[in-house]
Amino acid sequence: MICFNQGWQFAKPGETPQAVTLPHTWNAKDGTDGGNDYFRGTCTYTKEFAAPAHAAGEEVWLEFEGAAMTAVVTLNGRELTRHAGGYSTFRVNLTPALTAQNTLTVTVDNSANRTVYPQKADFTFYGGIYRDVYMLVVPHSHFALDNHGAPALRATPKVADDFVSAEVTIEAFCENTPDGTEVLFTVEGVGEQAASVQNGKAAAVFTLNPVHLWDGVADPYLYHAAAALPGGDAVAVRFGCRKIEFRPDTGFWLNGKNVRLVGTARHQDRAGLGNALTPAEHEEDMQIIRDMGANTVRLAHYQHAQYFYDLCDKYGLVAWAEIPYITEHMPEACANTLSQMEELVTQNYNHPSIICWGLSNEITTTGGVNDDMLENHKLLNDLCHQLDATRPTTMAHVFMLDPNDSFVMLPDICSYNLYYGWYLGELQQNDEFFDTFHKNHPDRVIGLSEFGADANPAYQSAHPERGDWTESYQTVYHEHMLKMWAERPYIWAMHVWNGFDFGADGRGEGGKSGQNQKGLVTFDRKTKKDAYFIYKAYLSSDPFVHLCGRRYVHRTESQTEIKVYSNRPHVTLLVDGKEYAAQDGDKIFKFTVPISGTHTIEAVAGDCRDSMTIVKVEKPDASYRAEGQVENWFDKPEELMKEGYYSIMDSMADLQQNPQAAALLAKIMERATASYGDVAKNVQMPEAVQRQMAKMPLQSLLKQAGKAVPPAMVQQLNAALNQIKKEN
């Protein structure tokens, strides 16, 4: 393979071409600055190159690992291929149009349309040739390249019930290869076999006795398989031998052992780079996830780079893989969901880390369930089973979907995205959801595919509450969710949304426009938020101690809470160099400390130490709260409530009973929803969720709206409600 990343010219419509090196995206800046106005359209990449040295009869191919979203490849004025789908590998045979000197043109289009997913979602759809491109020179008879971008070798291990041995079927797919041609198969450390090609395929079965299992993070052992044709073409893959199982009462099993899966979801972008990542960024993300102690990752909401799937194999992280069939069902795009799924499964079949195929994510958000959507999912489900009999299918359902809807049960295993305690409701409702689901559907496997709370690490509070975007509330939220998970062994996996803040150009709240801030780590990977360390306390065996609130420097309270996370059983707290208190505990340690000036706080757990500085101040630090976020809109209770009249303290259900109050409520809700971007505007709330929201006081929703509903507007709204008399 020849790296083909150098020497490209890039141009937006009507602009002068500029030199670029791949990987490249044109939305690295405008896709993450807010406003939902990043450029979506067709851009052009061109490259002049001389034909590589190749013998008569040999073929020259290009392999694109990712071009978003639709690409058209033209060589010397001749169109060679079109590919619809921005996250998967595709290849093109250049040979029919190749000359001594060549002009290659690739037009790439990420514009809005109704035929290629994704089109509506809470993340930026970066455009560009954002992954590597390679040139391949192969004999006329070669291992398959025109095969949905998949490797030409497929390994299917079958582990014995006693886990001592395994049979591995290795299949090789060939092109232009006559029947009877001999393929030489090799499994490193096991042996070699020859098999004849029939109808473009040869296969050999190897017995591994004893077998060295791929055992997740404990022992992610990989075998190496290779195949060679007489003409000199050769291919190789890595594979792992493992047996997976899902049980309704105990969740996930790997090689006969019950494994509780906890980890993060991941988007593939980064501040300043967009999605044009190099191996260094992939490696850093993997290291951060591993350092947390995670044993699983949900690679959302599309096919990720092969490099990252390889890292999952190497380090033993159990992975969820999916296509970008998300948020809105488009009847016109059924064929595209099927082609993207075929590429996902065939390109990633050999990865032992991948344990399920995700059919869709929150697909009922904007339109509910309908017959066409149901049929699309049945086709996808059947396709996955046809292409891969070894892995189950799953879906990530939006928390607004009724758990008793038959659509929930369509895939082999179930998962829900829940946001109680952030977007609406209380944290305890997450517990109640799982208890009810498990009681009503005891024979179904259920997982938690998304959950999270946005946090800007600049925002701090001594009294955190839902919707304040503080780092402080994010810790409270995740403490609860981990305790909830620990008490429910039937949850097959739990994936935090998200491991990292990510680009969502339609967002404009929480002090950082263009970002979803639910990550445990910031968009630039420079700051691990406090919540990251509660996961480390639960999941990691590497000793550590962490002081929460190091960015909450200026404190107005005379007695302040110092919270410590550690996976050690004993923590000692020092204040200004002197031992203040010590506690035995489990993961979370809380101390109340009087403060009067500048203090050095240090936590000690065994050989681990962490320190920070805090300062007693008289006035709250305004930078610790989101713009428009206030602790109290009214200085006196009588300014808020007027006996016999409505106010923002009334529930939305009560306000909706009065036509005047309902009209005011509708206007303010429209404004609040707009701050959450394009997706939120199109969300359809089912009756059950509307009833839950209706019980909430209007005040709690207004606080979460932040700067979208400033204090002056809240005061005006409350004053108007105070003029509407309640009827007995």
C-alpha cells in the first residue's frame, strides 16, 4: 500500500484552490463555533500524479477510508465511482482510465438531502476526505477489493463449550481468479493449509487446541492469519477467539464469565481538528478511556476509523458498532441504511472487540413509530443476521419511547438513552425506569446506551442543581447513575454520554457555543472533569486520589464541602499542611472545612496525593455561572408569588389549564427549546413524557434554559402570570 495523502488541492465552490494534506475537513472551525451555519455543500479535491510502476495486467486501486458524506471519483475526466456514506471505506479501480500522467478529481458533498444518513442529529456533519487514502497495485488475479470495502479475509472462530479449544474458519475472497487456484492459508503459531478457489472463494478450517482466548481487558490475545495466491498477492488479518452471551438477569458474559460492562461513548472529533484525526489522537482517546478503567466503548453514531477498532481489539475494550441511522426516519433513504450496514458489518467482521450491531439511534425522536420505519428496521435486522450469525443486533431508544411499544423489542437486545435528572425529571426516575422495565419484561436484555449531564468546567456551585451546567452538578449526577447501575446486575452495559465533549454546531448554551458538553473530558482533551474520576474510583484498580472542585477556587461559604474520590479505603485530609480529618469509606469521601482566607487542601490515600488551593471571598465569582444563570430571580418571596394568582412556581399542567397562562407558557417554551439546536425543535414528546414534564414547576425548566431566557424575561413572565387569577 502506498500512502496517497500528500499533494492535494482543495477548493470550495467559487474559491481559489489551496494545497492540503489529508486527512482534511473543511468544517474544523465553522463546525464547532455555534449558529448551526457551518458550510454544507460540494467541495473539490484534485491531485496530479504519475502512474505507479506496474506490469502489464496489474491493476491500480485507490482505497478511501472515509470521505463525508457522498464522494464522486473521476480520473482524467472519466467518472469511476460514487459512494454514499461518510464513515466507511470504499475502493475504486483506476486502471480503466489510468495514463502516464493523471488528474484525479474527488468531489465530496455533505449538503442536506433526503437520501444519505445522517441528516438530523446533535453533532456536526463534517465534510471532507478526513481519513487516509492509499494506492494499491495488485496482480490481475488478486484478493478481493471490490467487496464493500471489506478485508478479503474473514475469520469465524467457534469456541468450544469448555473454552479449551476452538475451530476457526478462514475464508478468502478473490477476483479474476480461476476455479482450482490454490490459496495458502497460515495462522501464526498454529500451521498452514492449502485450499482451492471455487466461485471466487477459498476456505480452510483450523483447530486451535488449546485456544488462547481473547478475554477483554484481562487478556486481549489476537491471532494473525494470512493468505497468499500463486501470483504473489497476499493479505493478512488479526482475529480473536471468544464466546459472548447476553442474559436477561445478569447481562453480558464473556468466555463463561459474567462481565459488568461500563464505559463511554465516543465521537471521532476534536477541537481545532474536526474529524480529521491522526493516529496520535486516536491513541490519546484510547489511553484516556483505559485510564478511567472502562472496559467498553460505544462508537457512536457511525462507523469509526479502522485504527480505533484495532485499538479496541488490542486493549480488550468491548465495542458497540453502529450506522448513522439517527433521529429522523427518511423513507427515501432506506437503501442507504442497508448499504451502510452492509459496509459496517463486512468491514468490521473480524474485530473480536465488536459484540453487537446498532441498527439506529433515537430514530423515533422526530416522528414516532410508523410502518415504513418498522419495515426499514426489519430489513436491517435481517441483513445483520444474514451477514453475521455470531453477533446480536441492538438499538438505542430515545427515553421518550414507551418501553411497552413492540418496536422496542425488534432487535435481539435492548438499550435505552435516558436523561432523567438532566433534560427533565429527577435522577430517581432512572432507577424506576429500569426496575419497571425489568419487572414487565423479565425475559429481555436491557442496557443503558446513553446518559449524561452537560458541564462547563468553568462553572462551579456550592449548591448544584439540574440544568446549571456546573462541573459540580455533573458529579452529583454521575454519582447517582453509578450507584443505580451497581445495584442492578441485569443492565448488560452502561455507556456514558460522552467520553469527550464534541462538536454540535446547532448548540449555543452552557458558555461554549457549538459544543455538546456532556463529556467527562473537554473537547481539546486537556481537562478531565471531576466526574471522570468517580468512574475511575468505581472501575480502575490503579491507586489514585482526586480532589473535586479544584476549579471552584473562590468560595463565599464560611464552611465548605471538600469532596474526594478514591479507590483506596482510607483518605486523610490536610488543610494548610496539617492533618484535619481522616475517613474510611468507599469511593466518595466528604469533609466539611471552615475557611477564612487562602487555604491549601491536600488529600492523601496511601502513597497517592492530590492538592488544590481555595480562597474565601465575600462576593460570588460571576464567572462560575452560565450567562443568564442566576441563583434567585427574586430577592423576596412576595415578588415571586401572589396569593390567588399564577406564578412560575406553578406546574406546567396547572398553567396549561388557563388559556392566558397557556399562551404565555407556549411562547417561553419555544424560546427555551431553540437554545438546544435544530434537533430539539423537531422532537415529538409522547403523552407519557408530556405528563412527566407537566408535573414540573415552570421555574425548574426556565433555570435550565440559561441565557435563552434571561432574568428580565423571567421577571416579566412572572409579572404577567401574577395578573392571571386562579379559578377555584
